[in-house]
Amino acid sequence: METEAIAKPTEWPVDPQIDVKISKHRIWVDGCFDFAHHGHAGAMLQARRLGRELLVGIHSDEDIMDNKGPTVMTLKERVAAVDACRWSTKSVPYAPYVTSLLWISHYGCQYVVHGDDITSDSSGEDCYRYVKAAGRFWVVKRTPGISTTDLVGRMLLCTKNHFIRSLLKTLAGEEGSESPEERKRLGGEMTRRIRDYATDETGLQPGPQVLSWAGSKAAMEDHTSEETGTYHIMANGKAPRQGQRIVYVDGGFDLFSSGHIEFLRQVVMAEEAIGRQNGWYKDSNKEYGAAYIVVGVHDDEVINHWKGVNYPIMNIFERGLCVLQCRYVNSVIFSAPFTPSKAYLTNIPYGIPDAVYHGPTSFMPLTYDPYTAAKALGIYHEIGNHDFQNVNAGEIVQRILKSREMYEDRQKAKGEKEATEEAVQRREAMEQEATRLKRDRAGNW
């Protein structure tokens, strides 16, 4: 019998405080959701397709520490990531680590969905034992090839074997270290995943459009080449609607987290304010926002050219999926150039953007201003300071390094290769060298 304490009325972490009628169309998932990687989004997508509403329980930092080990992201940061997922209806922080029938019933959920991996509490018992016994548990396929443990390992061991040189060639099965047959299979799976993630909030209908841009190495890495490039359609989603402003943003979006999410949310809010000023919502029947947000995602080699070490920690496929699942995004352009030149901006398939936005800080050590063309066109805007502005890939790596012994213990518990002291010292030295280069570049600009 279930014995954990139940919250009293007015003590539930989010409303409603009164029990909701249980519905088979209301689904519950829960977890740590540490790092907003595409495996988490994949689980939420599969769960959302099984119902009409998806409630997402998020464990507290303390519960995770007691049962699994330290989190990298705070509860506030993890809630922001879940809230931003297109397929999440409501997030429920402080959900118990061992899934509770009392909790899911209070929020009106008939079923709990989880991946086909085993999750245990600190005593080694199944976290889903109560809902399984009640016949209220459904299993979905776990997303292969990505986990928080894997990402922490990349940071501690400074590996680069996750990099993708050409996404289009990888999707076509023409690039990779595997056999030709295995490359074809993996490429097909990756292509299907992109199309799955390019769905609307139901997970069943077309959502964001997905494109890929191709140009010379010079055009992709810096500002020395003005090229229109060529576009390849990867997923046919919803095109801009009549009257919507076209808005372009770009970046690496590595270790996609609350800093990126809040920037994108602030862009949407800024455009909604412009829409209200322009009378956009005088028509109460409008079913779409005032702006169509297009996000350019840079290649792995482009980011590594500027940042060094083994950045990006996530490859372009992984980063692109993270951006694609975000509710504030309408279109993704893979392999976008680092500098949105005039030739690039004036040839985006949706037309010249009405606005180009950039965030309050830059993780990249630049020697020039990439947004000269946008400024010359009079369409450049900046998003000001916000609560998560310092949460980026570099900050997350530093959190790992500062508490590496705890994370190494967690890695070993997961059966992962231990990061040697030598490997960690190498990472720290590489980070210090990257910092020095950043200062040198800034001094020469």
C-alpha cells in the first residue's frame, strides 16, 4: 500500500487545489528533466500523442540528490525548460520521486507514461511500482543516444566524437563511422525524429517548418563572404500567415537551457507588444501570434571554430531538436551562417525579416560584429537583461567542473567511464586557454 504523505488542500504546488475529475485523455509524466535535451522532449511528445493534455511532474533538487545524485540545473531552471516544451500542458514542480497515485489522481490523470528504461529510488525499488500495480502505467520507447549522463561524460572527458560534419550527409547515410547499412538506418531514424518534432502542440499535425542552409565554409564561419546559399526543405510545416511579422534569431543553442528559452520567450513577448500596438488582436478570432519566429542554428564546426575546447557539447542534430520542440519557435534553419549577411537575410525563403533579435550576452569570443547587416537594414533589436541571462553552455560546464567528484560518482553509478583526474585537468586547461583567446580577441576588436 502507498504510504507517502499527501499534500493537504491549498498545499498542492500548482492549482487546482481541489481534486480534478480523472480522465483517460489526461496523461502524466514525471522526471528530473536535468538539461533540456531532446530525449526529454521525445518522451513528452510520445506521451502527448496518447492524450489531449499532458501534465509533467518535476522532482525537487533535494529529492533528486537523495535518490540519484546532484542536479546540474536548479528546479526553477528545469521548470522553465518543461514549460517551454510545445507538448507540455502544465508543469507540476515538487512531484514525488516515487510516482504517487494520490498526486496523479488529484490532477485528474488516468495514466502515467514513462520510457522503457528502469528508474529506481534510493532503496533500489521501482519508482513506478504503485501506478504499475494499479494498472495505470504505459510504456513508450526511450530516445536512444542521448541522456544527461552522456552529456556530463562529454564535458568531463572532452570528447569530440559526437560532432557532425554535415547534417544532410549524415541524414542521407553518407557520413559516419558506422557501416553503410548502419549509416542508412541511423540517418533514416534521425530524419523521422526531425519530422516527429516538427509537429504542433498535439504532436499529430504539422508544426514548425524545418530547413537546412548550405554555403561555403567562409560564409558559414565568419563575415568574409556574401552568399545567398541554398535551402533544403527537411519538414513541411506551417508557413507564415498573412500579416505576421517575420522575426529572425540565431545562435548555437548548446545545452539548450533556461537562458536560451527566456531569450526566445522575450522575443515573442516583444513582438506581441508590437502586435497589440498595431491592432493585431482587434480580430478576436486570430488563432496565431503576431510574429513568425525563425531560428538559425549553427554547425558544430562553426561553433568549435569560435569557442574551441570540445564545444558544442551537443551536436547540431541534438541542438536543432531542442530548438524545434520549443513552443516559441515557428521555423528552424539548420546550418545557418554565423553572420547573417545582407545576402543571407534578403534571401530567406519567408522574405526579408521585419526584425533580427540578439540576446544580452554572447557566449562566443568575437572579433567583429555579426549583426552589421541587420543594423544597416534597420531591423536589429536587442533583448535586455533577464533572470536566466547567464545560463549558457559555459556556465553549465563550470557547474560540472566545480562539483566533479559528485558527478563522477553519479557517472560510475550509471556504469559510465570514470573521468580521470588527468582528463579533468585537461578540460580545465582548455577552458582557461579559451578564456585567454576570448580576451585577446576582444582586445583586438
